Amino acid sequence: MKKIIVILSLIIIANIAAFAQKFAYVDTEYILAQIPEYKTAQSELDKISVQWQKEIEAKYAEIDKMYKAYQAEQILLTDDMKKKREGDIIAKEKEAKELQKQRFGVDGELFKKRQELVKPIQDKVYAAVKAIAEKGAYSAVFDKSSDLTILYVSSKLDKSDAVLEYMGHKAGGGETKNGSGNKK
């Protein structure tokens, strides 16, 4: 009876091992932080964003100034003049909101600029991940930097440096994965 149990156990273990899958993970935030082109693109996007934000803030400051002047002079204005001033203020506010939407909206200029500058770099990273996954016969590769929760992961499974090396970038070139000087 013990022999049958042992043999059945070995058969079950062999079947489980045959269907075992390999998994790995990468940290795309870490990978992108190691790529100089990404840092340059991100810096350019930050500059553009700050410039556009200042432009929009200036428009709102102008609207605020117009409104305060209107409030101060409201007593002296005729009904037609009041309506004209209110219309001017509303038109300026609508213009500012439209500019804000045009620059920072869902399909705004900043989004398009990000697509133009960052997407080609991200596509290269994903192509490298795919190549490494196929070469290493990994069933799945998880992105540690996304909202995916990982309760435990062996550092042996981290293929972030392999992705960087595959792309021709030096792994561990300055920025560390957890910000404390040590890789996770």
C-alpha cells in the first residue's frame, strides 16, 4: 500500500513539474529612470507643462483683475455697461478654460507631446521585455511599478537589468530601485 502511495505521489509531482510555469517581474519605473532619452523627454514635458500652467494662471489673474475692477465700478455703471463687462469677464473665463482643456485635457497638447516623446521609449522597453520573456520562456512578466500587488517575490526573478542591457543601456546607472542605494 505504501508503494502505491509513493508511486502515485511521484506521478503527481512529475505532472505538476511538467506544467510548471516560469514567472518574472520588471520595474518599468526603474528601467525608464535608467534611460537618458526618457529623462530628457520627461524634462522637456515638465518644462512645457510649467510654461503652459503659467500662461493659464496669467489668464486667470487677468480675469480676477477684471472682476475686481467691475465690482469696484459696478455702482457707477449703467445696466448696459454692466452686462457688457459681465459678458467680457465670462468670455475671458471661457477662453481660459478652453485653453486649459486644449493644453491639459484628455487628448490635449500635453498628452500628444507625451505620446510623441515618451511612447517610442516605452515601446522599446516593452519590446525588450517581450524578447527577454520569450528567450527565458517566461509564462508571465509582471510590472512591479504598476498597481499589481506582489506579496512576495524573489529578487532572482527581477529582469529589469536584463531589459536595460538588452536595450543597450547600463544597468544600475545611478538611480537605484528603492531610492536608498540598494536594489530591491
